[in-house]
Amino acid sequence: MSIDVFEHVPPPVYRAFEGAASLLKSGGILVLSVPYTLEEKTVEHFPDLFDYRIAEHGGVKYLINKRRDGRLEMFDELSFHGGAGMTLEMRLFARADIERLLGDAGFYDVRIIDNVPEYGIIYDNECSHTFLARRT
């Protein structure tokens, strides 16, 4: 089970999906939720992330990254879940990319669970539903 975690994993995110698959036996089920959009592609906020840190100056937090090629990058307007400085959002998934990443990692029978009030699953948004995926 992974609830709102994969959007915080440093890139490349496919490794996290492969890692989740490696933890399950054949036929095992991954229960996964992440915020997503219906846009065409996932937005990677820091695609070349390698050696990074969060710094603060004048009350503003910045991500400073040294890429694999040695170039430095600096990002502001960071998005943290759980409040400033808590957990940095690395990406905003597109639903189609989640389904593709699950398939590439060896999952099939990918389903989205909609409202199931008798099990306490009630959604009041369109952007973070629970996926079920079975491992091959």
C-alpha cells in the first residue's frame, strides 16, 4: 500500500514502480494513490535532479541542484505537502502516465476505485483516487 508517496520520490520515478513490483509475489496487489491530472503528460518539476539540497534565503525556500553534468540549477516556488518544508513535491502525475508506469513495471488489471462508502472510500475531488494493480 502506498498512499500519496510516489509524487515525492526523486526521479526517475519508474524505479519506484519497479521497486513496488519487486516487493510483491506474482498476483499480489498494489494499492496506490497519488494526486494526478487528466493532462497528457506528467510534469516533472526537477527532471535532472542529482545532488540537491533545500536552502532558505529571506524566508523563501529554494532547491539547489548540481546535475550529473556538473551544471547548477536553482528552483523557487516549491510545493510542499504537509506545510512548508515538509515533503517536497517532485512531480504532478498525469493519469495515463501512472497507468503506463504500472504496466511497464509488470502490473496488469489496473483499476481506479471510485467511491465505496461502505469501506470508507469517499472522494470529493477528481485528482487523487486509489489505483489497484495486480503484479504479473
